Amino acid sequence: MLRGNYTARMDSKGRLKVPTAFRRFLEEKYGPTVYVTSLTGECVRIFPLPEWESIEQRLALLPSMDPARRKFLDRTNYYGQQAELDGQGRVLIARLGI
């Protein structure tokens, strides 16, 4: 499990460097594929893809018209994208506008 948060910067190409300890854990346990999203467009949340798929499965059990479910999915889908960690531990944050 990953705990904590880190202030990070994006480079001029929109890539965010994932902290080394997090990167090592992600790659060893889940591989390089992640789901990058945000709830507000002001900060990034990065999930290993299998963990994000687990969240989606749990949400699918809720009624489709549930307001909280719809709000969460609307925002995470709007800001979300599947991405890959590159060889230097960076992930592209292309359209979040963060």
C-alpha cells in the first residue's frame, strides 16, 4: 500500500516524476500501467490499473442513478486517462490541465 503524498512538478512536456519508492512498488506489484485522474483538476491521483478496475467494479454494484456514484465517475472519467510509467518513472499528464 502506498501512503502519503508528495509535492511534485511536471516537466515542460507534461510528465510527472513518480517518487522512486512509489515507482518501485507500483512496477513490482502491478506493472507500469496506471490510471491517472483527478476530482477537481487541481491535483493528480495515480492508481495502479488493477486497483482502478477494482474501484470500477465496486461502483458498478451501486445503482446507476446514485448521485455520488455519478459525480465521482463523471469527474474521474473527465480528468482520467490510462498511462504508462516510462523508463525514468514519469507519467504523462496530458489533459488534466494541472
